[in-house]
Amino acid sequence: MKKMLNSLYITRQESYLHKDRETIVIKNGDDKLGQFPSLTIGSITCFGQVSVSPFLMGYCAEKGIGLSFYTEYGRFLARVQGKQTGNVLLRRAQYRWADNPERAVSIARLMVAAKIANSRSVLLRELRNHGENPPLSQAAERLAISLRRVKHAKTVAEAMGMEGDAAATYFAVFNELIRDSGFAFGGRIRRPPTDPVNALLSFVYSLITQECMSALQGVGLDPYVGYLHQDRPGRASLALDLLEEFRASWADRFVLTLINRRQIQLKDFIQEASGAVRLTDDARKALLVSYQDRKQAEVMHPYLQEQVPIGLLPHSQALLLARHIRGDTEFYTPYLVK
């Protein structure tokens, strides 16, 4: 299993990163903020006005250190990518499968089923921990019906339609999962998020999408050619496909934990003139620290039957997907939580 490396999150504005021998140095003006051995770093994420030396960019690309750039508000901008890894035959098989409707829907069905099952598990977990709740029970029953239906989807479009219906059912009761914190959720709003809960969800989804991109590239797959999400210039379709397995089980549960444990509060958000809502700098730092801690936590992988850090789950699933496309396994096994 791949080793879990550290992630650097650079949030201080006007910071500058450069390479010094085999270390990564972070400076702000004349002040040195930190210096870290590059061998211990798996990814660097920069928010806002953060500069990186061209030599460090090249070094990160060469060594496979992920380097991503976001706006100060958490919207993804770009990432530095080095040479494509893996066997070209794997990517050619990936492209052929994407162009084959039967192959594509066989994978799309499984990814949608995993998303629905994991969403239902979040609701059932709440019912186990906090007692009867009719709206949650009814939603869990509807998701069970959706789960049975998606097995019979004959096209990717049909699977996507079922995924949309299931997501509407799930988010219709999402507010029931938020307990006595002043937060309220009236529905999923993406571009831009106009309330604190949606701002948190969008931010965490964006972070995990980049984890999925790195994982797919690491096993030799092209993150821009997917099976569930259609090809679109600039959209990492396969990374978004993989993200579906982690939305409820990782991102949503993490956001609910931050809110329900009052690690993030309403005072930690700023509303822009445009109506968009974003985290304050201090709150974003606190979220990233918690996110990194969460990545280190280990869970039992239901298929591999071994303890895996949550941060390596995208790598595990990317590896399973690559094995399936190569023909090493008959089926792709999506990630499911109990």
C-alpha cells in the first residue's frame, strides 16, 4: 500500500515557496515561515496570493508532489502536473471503454450505486445514534428504492438521472442532520454557495476532487476521461466520477462533524457583495487542520480487508479501477461504508 505523506496548505497571503536542496522553504517577505524535507511531502495546496518558484514547480512535477492553486475563497484554479505515469496501453483501454456505452454504463452504475448507498448509510447512522426521525426514515426508504433501480440502468444518462433523484432525496433531509448550531440548509447551491453549509460542502468537495485527480494520475489513468460525467473541456470527469463515492462517506460526514461539534461557527463566515459566502482566513486554517487529521484516520477497507488511511482511499479506488480496466478483475468494486 502507498505510504501516506504530509500535505502543506499555504493560506498566508503573499507567501513565497522555493526549493533549497532537498527541502521546501516557505517565506513571507524576509520571514522564514517553515522548511520541510521534500521526501515527506505528498502535496502542496496554495490559497490566494501565494507564489511558487519555477524551479520548485518543476521539482514538484518531477517528484510527483501535487501542487494546486485555489482562490482565497477556496475555488480551484489550476494544478501543476508532471510527466504522465503508467502504461499507455492502460489509458488507451480507458478511452475505448469510455467510447463503449455498455462498458461505460457498467462502471457508472456501480459508482452511482455506491453514492446512493453511502448517502443512505449517513441517514441510517443518524437514526441509530439519535433515535427515530420520520423524515430521515422515509428518505432512507426512498434511497433503498433508488439503489435497487440503478442496478437496471441501461444508459449513462439513465444512471445520471437516478443519481440526481437520489441526491434530491438526500439533500431534502440534510438539514435534519444538523443539530442545534444555528446553521440551516435549504438545498444544494453550488456556484456560488450562498450559505455557510453549502460553502463548506463546496470547499471540501473541491479538496477531495484534487485528491482523486492525484490518485488517478498516480496509477496511470487520465482524470479527464470519465464514465459517469460526460467529457467537457477542462473538466476532470473521471475524478468527479470517483468523488461520488466519497461525497457522503467522507465530505458530508466531515462537514457535519465540524458543524455539530461547533468547530466551525456562523461567525466564521463572510458574505460577499455578490451574495457568495466564504470562510474567514482563521476558520479555513482550522478546517484544513481538521481535514488533515481526518485524512490520517484509518478505516477498514471493505474489499481490501486492511486498514487504510482515509486520505489514501482515492488511491485504493483508483488502483482497483485500473486493475478492472486492464482486465485483472471482472468487476470494479466501489467504496462502500457500513
